Amino acid sequence: MPNTPSTPGLAAGRLPAEAIAENFADLHPPLTPHEAAVAADRCYFCHDAPCITACPTSIDIPLFIRQIATGTPEAAAKTIFEQNILGGMCARVCPTETLCEEACVREAAEGEPVQIGRLQRFATDALMAKPHPFARAPETGKRVAVVGAGPAGLACAHRLAMKGHAVTIYDAKPKPGGLNEYGIAAYKTVGEFAQAEVEWLLGIGGIGIINGKRLGADLSLDALKAEYDAVFLGIGLAGVNALGIEGAEDAVAFIAALRQAEDKTALPVGRNVVVIGGGMTAVDAAVQAKKLGAETVTLAYRRGREKMNASRWEQDLAATSGVRILANAAPKGRAEGGIVLAMTADGPEGLKETGETITLEADQILAAIGQKLDAAFGLATEGGKIAVTGAGRTSLSGVWAGGDCATGGDDLTVTAVAEGRDAAEDIHATLTS
Ligand SMILES: Cc1cc2nc3c(=O)[nH]c(=O)nc-3n(C[C@H](O)[C@H](O)[C@H](O)COP(=O)(O)OP(=O)(O)OC[C@H]3O[C@@H](n4cnc5c(N)ncnc54)[C@H](O)[C@@H]3O)c2cc1C
Ligand code: SF4
């Protein structure tokens, strides 16, 4: 008998293959040319546009929307890529509802922003179907090592290559892309887009990627410093915060397995899944568990709903996907076949347990309570991240850092891109001064 959502324990193939394929289809399908023209027409092309200020990479949004409106989407894409070479991925994964679209004057006036993210995708898809649009400056003879092939490392490498430097990227994982490849929810980036984007980005030339090399094991910072003119670290947050609940799995590892699976019907998922956490990772893990066919998925968050890091839009996505959000519920321990949660209240003296507990059935518990820096390689740290000043300068001369591993960001793809790009500009200025 085939498995169903109510098959007890952990089981694969709870839904037929067609249902799973439909569940994991593109969350925001591309706009047609007509839809894009209508969406672009809603832009006021504001002077001092607040959407630009709200974008961590400062894309000239009214300019690219005007370029779409005048029928030149490829010019629009060039406007985007000049600021954000991973504009294709950002169009798919940016929480626009808390960035550019939240700031859009049409959101304030009518509660309906211009669809900036989807317009960005329309433009970038058009140009990414063509050969790489940027050319390199003449070779400078300088060599830079980039550690980490995630958004920060890739953006840094591309900008350095454009300036004529020779870049080698080292990454511990078998594939490049960082969390674009191993973390982002499958329905946000369908069809191997992360690898296609890396390929397209490498079209600039002058960048080599060496996978399967881990700083701290196969490479040392001293050796890289000796061999290269500069080093950029974009190593993300590879460590996981432990939940302390027996049998709990890391939600990021669950998502990575899902992203790498050739056949999602072969992935086991619990009948009753409990996800602990309140951020984007928690929502992504919960929604994907439900899409794989779990019968019940509960997202338990220890504080009130308004304190969740996941945006209201993401919370709604969870709810409409059939995930129950249980706020003010903190994990306390295991029960036979389940998990005990202590109810909490947020008062003036902080978070307190009320004394009430509830027990939920749980065949699978996923912990999404944040990642942490794996190692700092002797560099100064602050608040658990590599301390940087200016455009990513670390405590060690000749070594820059950016993205999730460095202080100052907000752990978003677009911010990692901005920091990688800005560090590259600073490295270039240093190497050529
Ligand atoms: C599950 C999940 C879902 C997310 N969803 C979204 C989303 O929808 N939208 C959004 O904007 N943001 C999202 N984020 C956040 C976003 O993915 C990160 O902010 C972004 O990827 C950070 O980029 P980065 O380059 O700094 O690090 P990463 O993407 O983490 O890349 C770091 C790279 O460094 C490599 N590395 C690590 N240590 C070493 C070492 N010692 N030696 C060599 N290589 C090493 C890793 O293998 C990796 O390839 C999500 C994060 C997670 C965990
Ligand atoms: S704020 Fe909205 S209307 Fe104004 S330029 Fe930006 S996208 Fe257009």
C-alpha cells in the first residue's frame, strides 16, 4: 500500500509524484511581457525614490522599470546587474515585502506596491538567456583568493574580475552557490537556477572555482595570504545552534537534502512535524515539510508572533500552506512520540514561562534557531561574527570579509551581495593605490 500523509512515523512518498511536483513549482512564476508592461505602468518613477534607499544594493529601480516600460528589458537588466550581479537570484528570494516594496509609495498610498521583485525577474531572465554582458578591464597581474562561493564570495569575485584581477574561489562544498544552492527554499529557485546563475556569472572570465577545499582543513589563512595579493572571506555561518532536545534535526540540513534530492518522493518526512524557530529558515522548513506530505506541521516560536523574524508575508505563506503557527511556546523536552512545549508570556521583565505546558505528537522535530560562525581563523570577532570596519576590512591587513560571516549585515542574500561587491571595490582601491 502506498504511503499517505497519515502513515505513522517517518515515511517517503506520502504524496504522488505529480502532487509533489505541483507543490514545489515556482512560487512566483515569471510575468508575461504584457503583465510586465502593466506592472511597470504602475510606477510613478519617483524622484528620490524610497525603493532605491530600501534596496541594500541600491539598484536604480525607477530607471530599470522605465526601461521595461519602454520595451528594453535587457537594458533594464544591465541597470540591475551593474549594482547586483546576483540580481536574478535576488529577484526570486528577496523579502521585497520588507525592503523595496514596503518602501514603495504605492504601498503607502494603496496597500499595493509596484511588483518590483517580479519586474526584476522579468528583466534579468531576459538578459541571462544571452551571453555575459560585462567585459573585463585589462589584466592587472594581481591575484585574489576568495573563500566561500556563496552570494558574498561570488559578488566579490565578479567585481574583482571586472577590474582585471585574477580570482580563485575556494569552497568547502562540492557545488558553488552557498545557501543559494543548499539553503533557499526549493519553490523559490526552481530548475537548477543557482548553478545556472553561477555559470552565467563566470562568463566574465578571470575566475576559477575550486570546490571541496575547506579553510582550516585543506587551506590556511597564512598560506593564502602568502600566495595572493588579497584574501576575501565569505564563509557564511556554517555552525548550527544546538536545541538541546533529543532527536531534533537541523532544519538547514533538512532543507539542503531537499534541495539536492533528485527525487523528492524518496525523501522521508514525519507524519507530525514540529519546527522550532521563528525566522525564514523555520518557515521554509515547515512549508517544505508540508509540501512533502506531512499530515500536520506546527511551527512553535517561543515569543509572540509580532516578534518573529519571518515577515508577515512569510507567516501568511506558512498559514496558507497548512502550517499551524504556535506562538509563545518554547521547547521543554521530549515526551513519548512527541515534544513538550512550555507556554510563555512576554512581560516587562522579559520572557517567562506561564507554568502551562502542551504536548504535541512529533515524528520529526526540526530546529531552526539560527546558525553561527564555525571558526574565525584568528581574526577579531564581535557578537559571534568576524569584526569588520569600512567595506569589510578585518583585523588582519590584506584580509577582507563580508556576508553572513561578518558584522554589520542582516543575513539576507542581497546584503551579502552588497558587502561582497563593496569589499571588492575596497580591495581594488588598495591593490591599485
Ligand atoms: C534555510 C535558509 C533559507 C534562507 N532563505 C533566504 C531567502 O529566502 N531570502 C534571503 O534573502 N535570504 C535567505 N537566507 C539567508 C541567505 O541565504 C544568506 O544571507 C546568504 O546566503 C549569505 O551569503 P554568504 O555568501 O555570506 O554565505 P553562504 O551563502 O552561507 O555561503 C558561504 C559559503 O562558504 C563556504 N564555506 C564555509 N566555511 C568554509 C570554509 N571553512 N572553507 C571553505 N568554504 C567555506 C560554504 O560552503 C558556502 O558555500 C536563508 C538562509 C537559510 C539558512
Ligand atoms: S517607490 Fe514605487 S512608485 Fe516610486 S519609483 Fe519606486 S517602485 Fe516606482
